[in-house]
Amino acid sequence: MKKFLSALLLTVLITPQAMADEGMWLLQLMRQQNLKDKMAEAGLQISVDEIYSPEAPSLKDAIGIFGGGCTGEVVSPNGLVVTNHHCGFSFIQQLSTVEHNYLHNGFWSQSYEEELPCNGIAFTFVKEIKDVTDEINNRIANGSLSEEASFQRDALAAIGKELFEADNIEGKEHMYPQLLPYFEGNKYYLVYYKKYTDVRLVATPPNSIGKFGGETDNWMWPRHTGDFSVFRIYGDKDGNPAAYSKENVPLSTPKFLSISLAGFEPNDYAMIMGFPGSTSRYLTGDEVKQRMFQENEPRIAMRDVTLKIIREEMAKSEDIAIRYANKQARISNYWKNSIGMNKAIVDNKVVETKLAKEAAFKAWAQQNNKNEYVDVVEKINAWVEDANRTTYLTTLATELISCVEFVQRNLYKEANMFSDPKLTQDQMNSFYNWLHNRDYDHEIDRRIAKEVLPLYFSLTQPEERDAYLNEMYAKYKGNLEKYIDHVYNNSILANKKNFDSFMKKPSAKKFEKDPAMQLRAAVFRTYRALAAKNAELAKVINPLHKTYLKGLMEMTNGPVYPDANFTMRLTYGNVKPYSPKDGVTYNYYTTLKGVMEKEDPTNSEFIVPARLKELYEAKDFGQYALPNGEMPVAFLTTNDITGGNSGSGVLNARGELIGLAFDGNWESLSGDINFDDNLQRCINVDIRYVLFVIDKLGNCKRLIEEMNIVK
């Protein structure tokens, strides 16, 4: 009977081999894994070499990392880039003031001269990808690299730099290397990147288009968000990366995407190339529960109170609304993601699916005498039990640092501040001004601290907190609000009066005893102690994950993709509607009619610009309308994406741009852990809506003329 059940499990259960639309595939393995045939079956009409070629320009060369965590596409021979509005949001916010509120009004440049430099932004291309697995394995074998170090970014970065410096590749003075493990350390790739740091804002819609629906519609379908912005890459006269200069010129690119107005139908081919940030598809059932209860739950609790205060304060003042806009969006995004993920894990029976797969894996290992795999899941689950509390406390400490800026902002300058026993006037002025930047409000932060710190205390035991925090708790007889007032009133950095008084006779010793610095030191002592524990735990779990995935790949004996790690990937699928529950079926696209139906002038998330309403009422959609005369806004595909794919171009069967990926759907927020072919959908803004807004609302016809638009 046991043999029968084992055989049944192996026959019917889904293996790690990807389902129809699942997979964040490595471009360099497309031929080896025979993906070209699978993509052709899905509808692809171009060759694999047109997608990725080490020797000649390919679609890969039109895709890059936008900023530090998104994807963007080059759509003209002059370095014009499209990405999501939410990807460029922080840079647009930095450029905005009450007098020039680009968040509220949008921005539409009419010439190169009007394009706005963005401080801190970059666009990064992938130039070359090298398989260095044998090199790493040889170093482990000869003892020059430990198994433990083979998972550590610092150790791999040093090796990557060494290999890069020994390479004679042309133009490497403008490149940098990144060496990372893939397949849980079963493979290693060295990637060469080329980064451009002069990137300028060209055009962006107002929030009422770019963020239409706000938090309410985040992760939801049907969607009506025009989530796009336009930037441009500049370089020196030779086309090389250069710091911002008026002498720089728009980048002439070897490859850019053509844009299709032909539209699409259900089941049409859709492909996305981009930089997905992080997935955990090979977790055990116990690790999924750890994600739910030790990470998501405390994150939700800490951000609940923070977001409540920020929303209240933003509603009081346009100035605060601008200054806190990016902060609110950042905190809200993964707050809602965590809520949705926990719900989807339960609704989609993810833990049960994982447990069934583990049973199948163990049965396969036993039947095939694969002794190294038989008990690897049990070992992982034992580790989970040991790591649970540390994981929970790490989440709390991380969220405390993230939410309370007066604590957070004291971290980064500490090393420089005390490198010289005599603090200079310039050092201190620079530090004070850096803390009290335009996006920080001391009284709002005080309110947040008064909510978050007591919550942190309620969720931890005395022995799990720093001794100084317990000492303050006792000193103030449990009145943490009173303690927070002491810190926020009396710190040297609390206000200009305190600061100027300190600067009459500054000293490092006095500064170290400042109440804010002492609070900060206590929080980070806790954080560093937890980081040390996590480093020890990693020594155990990393080799176990490596063994587990190695076994899963052996059992599958077919193409498998590694977890996302913010390196270039390809995902292919189709345009497709879905049915999340009985009696409910969602169409695969939305139109401007839905924007008008959602309009609510009393709700800032659902305000519709007057000009957009005029265009809608006049049905002035130009060449961008559907055959039935409607204006498309967003659409669904089955592409497998996650954070980092934001801004990724959606390409049709001919490799032409048809949209920009910007979200996933609520019902599949467990997708980072377990892909569900029936429910998982990628939400995209239709490129026709992007062009319509640029052309008709922004009156930026110069950009339309610059692109290669095909029908």
C-alpha cells in the first residue's frame, strides 16, 4: 500500500518543473533548456537570438535596471526610457514643490533643454553574462573558498572583481561585475553591468492618472491606473557614462523597442524581460508558515499604526502630502502585499501543496536510493523551529528602524562622525541638515514613535530587548510616550535651538550621550545581535537548501528556473482573463469608461483630471482606440513576475512593446512562494493608453514622433 501511494504521489503531483506559464527563466540558458520550442508553442514568432545574443544587439540590450529596484525599456534611438510611474515616483517627488507640484500636475517637457536632471537615479544595462560555476567549485574543492563563503555576497563580490580585472573585455572601464549564486548555490554566474547616472525626467502624468486607485486598487483587478513615466539616458559625447553635465547628450543606443498599436486578443503571446527581485519557490511547508507568522504578521502590525498616522497627516497639508508621498507608498506597498500573501496562502492551500510535494520528493528519494535527499526536508523543518523566534524578532527590529526615522537616520553617519575625536562645525552642520531634510517632519515622526515603540514592547519579552530600553521603561514607569517626548524634546538634533546650543561647545562624548543617539544605539545593538544569529543560522540552512533543490532538479529531469535575485529574466505566457471564484469572471482588459465609473471627487485616490474627462467625452482617442471606439487602459497576462519587474515591458510575439507590467492580482499574492497557473495574473498598463496620455493630454507629440510605432 505504501509503494502504491508513493507511486501515485509521484505520478499526479506537480513537480518543480514549471507549468505552462510559470518560470523566471535565465536568458543564457534558453537554448540549453530548449525554451525556444516551448515559447514557439505559446506563439513566439522571432528567434531566440533576437531575444538574447552575446554577439549581436538583441532585445536584451533595450532592457535595463531603472533606479535601484525596477525595470525600464529604451524606446527610441535617443535613449528615451519608459518605466512605471511608481518606479520614478521618488525622483518626481524630489523635483516637486508646492509651486511646481509635478506629482499633482504632471510634467511634460517640450524639448531636450526642459528635461529635468534627477539626483541619484541610474539606468543600468547588462553587457555580458559568464558561467563561472566550475571556477567556484574548484575553489571550494581546493580549500581557497569555504562552502560557507560561497553563499556570502562579500566573498563572491571579491572573486567577481578578481575575475573581472583579469578579463580583457573591451570597454570594461565603464563596467562593473556582480557574481551571485543561482539555484541555491548549484550554479554561479558573473554579470557585467554598464551604469548611466545622468538620467532626466522627460514626462510623467499627474498622480490622478499615474496612481489612480491608490492603495484601494493596489494589487486589485479590474485596474485603471496609467502607471508610467518617461525618462532619458544621457552620456558623454562618446556615449559613455558620465556624471550630469550640460555638455552630455542623449544616449545613442544600439537597440530599442518598437511599439505596437495592433493590440491583442485572448491567448495572444506575451513575454516580459526584466529584473524580478526575490522569490522563494522552493520553501518547505514549514518555511511558508514561518513567512506567514514570523515575518508577515509582525510587519503588518507595525505598519498598520505607521500608515494610519501618515495618512492623517498627509490629509492636513499639501506640503506634507508631497514630502511624505513616496514614504507612504513605500510602506503601504508591502503592508498590503503581506496581508494579501497570508490570505492567498490559506485560500490557495499553499502549505498543503508544499507538504504533498515534500511527500512525493521523499518517496522518490527512497525508491531511488538517493540517501542524501531522504531526510533533507526534516532537517530544514528542524532548522525552522530553531529559527522562528529569531526571525520574528528580526522583523520587529527591522520595522522599528524603518518606521521611526529619528532612530533610522542616526545610523549611517556614525562611523564618520566619531572618526575624529574633535567634531568639526562642517561635520555637525552637514549631519543636522541631512537629518532634517525636506522629507522629514519631527512632529509626525514623534507621533509614529509613540505608537510603534509601545507596540514593539508589547510584542517582545524583556530578555529580548536591549538593556537600555528596559532601563528607560523602568525609569519612566512604563510610560513610553513620556520617554519619547524626552528624546524628541531634548536631543541635540531635535531642533535648531538645541543644536546651536550644543555647537557652542561640541564634543563627541556629549553627543554619544544624547538621548536620541542612545535610543538609536540600543535599537541597533538589538538589530546587530539578531543579524549575528541569522548569520549563524544561514550556515545551516544554505547547504540544506542547496541539497534540496539539487534533489528536486534530479527528480524533475527537465528545465527548472532559479529563484529571482534581481538579475535579468524572461517570462512568457499569454493574454488571458481569469475566474477567481464561483460566479465571477474578469475580462482581460479595462477601458477609460471604468476610470469614469470609479471617479469620486471626494476621494483623492479616484479624482479624474478635467482634461481626461474632456477627451473621454469627445471620444478624442486618436489612433490609440480599440476597433469598437473604446480607449484601453490595462490588461492581464499570465506572465510570472514579482517585485523588480515593475516597469518591465510586455512584448508581443514579434518582440514589440504592447504594455508595461506594474502589479500582480490579489488572489495570487502567494505567487512568490507558489505559482498558481489558474489564478496568477500580471497586471499591465496598455501601451496605447500610455501613448494616448502622452499625446493628447500631455501634448508631447515630439515623443510620439521619436518612437518607432507600428500597427
